Amino acid sequence: MFKVFLDALIDSAKMLPFLLLIYIGIEFLEYKFETKIREKVERAGRAGPAIGSLFGSIPQCGFSILSTALYTQRLVTLGTLLAVYLSTSDEAIPMILSRPDKVKIVLPLIGIKILIALFFGYLIDLIFVKSNKKILTHVAKHKYGECENYQTEIKLEEKACCGHDLVVKKPDYKELFLHPIIHTAKIFLFIFAVSFLIGFLFFKFGEGGIAKLFLGHSIFQPILAAFIGLIPNCSASVAITQLYLDSAISFGSVIAGLSAGAGLGLIVLFKENKNLKDTLRIIGLLLLISIFVGILIQQFYG
């Protein structure tokens, strides 16, 4: 048992310097481009799903929250919101990048999730074209200067994963390093806990037992992964990614889990969206799409 603990600790510790460097880089990108990205999404109009899927794939902890805030103010379409959710991978990309032997997975993972987000984002906007009409008219007016108070309608009071402000007018250079350190420590603990649990399960039940526990490579595994991905916390994406890196779940399942994972965006959706029926519809669509693509990919790829 001590060996399982020690192996999990050593494996997790090896990722620490890579994670810290990656999160510092992400923090600088957020400070420099967050406002520009938000404005691009606000003004996207019919191009919303394309822009949302591309920006959603960038590893940053606040974009799904910002997109949800824009949707609750009816400033982006339903398809745009779902495109952001589907392309978001939360902690998966930094985790994979911190494992040099697994880096080759990153581009296929990002590419597939962007394609999923693009296709279903536009499909959803096509299906719900009537409900999106007012939003598109509002965005068009703003584009041509016919809507003076557009910016003041947006609520950006939400906090990101570790409690820092999503929009910062003046960069606090202390925060540029402090937040990545806190975030790295938090993710390290999650990784260690999941690694230890997986190691313990392998020790206790062996590979056959692990396969049974996670439903083998049956069509039910992506379903399980998608429901885990819905948990609005970065620990969900950590667990799903670590399970995949340790070969406990299939590629289809990791796609299903990460596609369903909208991070803290779902908490904001429940809190700010006044229409509960609409909120449940969004979650239902997100879950169904994630399960469908997960099963499809598993059947053809594994």
C-alpha cells in the first residue's frame, strides 16, 4: 500500500514544474487577451459557434463562465454557448502537456472537440433559429452603432475557479504568479488523489477488476464519463483525463466526459438564467451530444 502511495506522489510531483509553467502562460494570456476574446464573442452574431468553439478550446478557467454570463443576458446564441461548452477541456490540456510522453494526444483531442463544437453549435442554432432571432438582431445593432448601452448590460461579477476576478482592468503582476501557484497546488492535489485511487484499485482488483468497474469498453462507459464530466468542478476533468492517461477508459469516453464538462459555467447558468426549463434543456442537449459523440468515437477509434 505504501508503494502505491509513493508511486502516486512521485508521478504527480513530476508534473508540478510543467503544470506551473503552463498555468503561468495561461494566466498571461488571460490578462492580455480576455477582454478582446469576450468582445469577439459578443459581436460574433451568426459566426458565434465558430468563434466560440475556437476560443473555448484555449485552456483558461473563466471562458465558460463569461460565455454563460453573455448567454443569460441573451447576447450570444444557444449554439454559441453549447459550442463553447463542447470545446472546453478545463484542466485536460495542461495535464496532458505536463506529461511529455502523452503530448501527441493534445492536437487530436483539441481538433476533434472543435469539430464537434462547430457541427453541433451550428446545428443547434439552425434548429432554434426563431429563439435566436432577437439575439442576432441585438448583436447586429451593436455592430452598426445602434445600441449605445450594449456593454453595460453584461454582468461580469462572477469569479473563476480559484476566486480571482474574470475581468481585470489593471494587471496585478503579483496575481499573475500567485494565482498559477495556487491553481497548480490545487490541481496537483486532485491529480495525486486520483492517481492514488487508480493505483489502489489496480493493486486491489487488477486490470480485470478495473475494466469491470469502469464498464470495460462497452457503450455504457462514455455514458458514465459524460455524467462525471457534468460535475461543475475542475476535479471532474482531472479525474477523466487521469483515467484516460492510465488506460482505464477509452478515447471515446474521454471525449464524452470532457465535452460534457462546462466547468463552473453550469453553476452560473443555474444561478443567472431565469428560465429553469431553458437551463435543463441546455444541460440535456450537452449531455446527449457528449454521449452520442463518445459512443460514436469509441466504436470507430476505441
